[in-house]
Amino acid sequence: MEEETANLSALVIPLLKGVIYREGDEHLWSDLLNLHPRLRDHVSVLGLELVIDEAEGYAFLKSRPESSDPGVTPPSRLIARRPLSFPVSLLLALLRKKLAEFDVGGDDTRLVLSREEIVELLRVFLPDSSNETRIVDQIENHINKIVDLGFLRRLKTSSGPTSFEVRRILKAFVDAQWLADFDQRLADYHAQCSGVEGRAEDTAND
């Protein structure tokens, strides 16, 4: 019993910090599958839900939906909401679409993209600029943000261009229904980009 309690604590701590991946620690993943009923009960006291995707090999915690009952006081939020900028949201959507296409057309389970491929994914949706270096630097900042969020993993290479693995947990945050409306969302993104470009031109003309 003491060993099981210790294993439970060893699971809660990394889950509160982020995502547990099967490939990252097979022993921890095994404990997670064995103890997940108790773990769900434990984190529910904290106002959290345990999400496990055995097929994709990841698990994470998310805040429980707040009650619609006005008489119920919402619990304190342990998992912080992170507002995302428009370019970061757009790049996440493009990476999710790329992952869906990859799953249909290939047998490999890991989608790896070069830095240049990711830059080009987003570059075509941004307003034209005479300062190409500045645009690339901005996109690299967005990539770094997504790495920090855990949706991209920078791969270590001794030589050659930098590459990134698109983490499959992205599927849990950008679902199939969202992708079904992706064309309309892209149209909205184009309109927003055009609006930004138009305001910039108006400012320059003034």
C-alpha cells in the first residue's frame, strides 16, 4: 500500500508540470495505466481531470469544466490558461492539419519537419514585408513558444538543419471537428492578415 501511494505521488508531480509520454518513461507510463482509477479520484479533489490516450501514448491534466449553477463556487484553477497570439494559434492549426495529412498518407508515427518547412507553413499567410529576416525571426519566436507549450519537440542533431517533431498531443487540443471547419478558419485568418496589412499601409500613407 505504501509503495502504491509513493507511485501515485510520483505520477501526480510530473502531471502537474506537464505531459507524460509513454516514450519518455516506460516504467512511469506502466504505473500510470495501473493506477489511473485512483489517480483520477485523487486529482478530481483538486478540480482536475486526467486525460489518457493509450493509442497515442500521452497523458495530461486539465481543469474540470466550471459548473453552470450560479450557486456553485468554481474551484481555484491549478492549470493556468495560456492566451495565444494570432500567429501562434495559426501555426498550431497548420501543424495540426499537417499531422492529419501525415496520418492519412504514411506508415510512420512521427511527423518531423525542418525549421524551414515550419517557417514556410506560416510565411505564406503573413503580410508581405521587405524585411524578410525580421519575418523569419518573428516566426522563430512563434516556433519557440510552441516548443515551450509542448506541441513541438526540438530534435538534437550533430549537423544539418534544425528539425522538430510535431507532438501528437496536439490532436487533443485541436480536434477533428475543429479541422472540419479549417477552410473557413483559414479564410478568417486571411481576412485578418489582410486587415493587418491594410492598416499598416494606411499608417504608412499617413
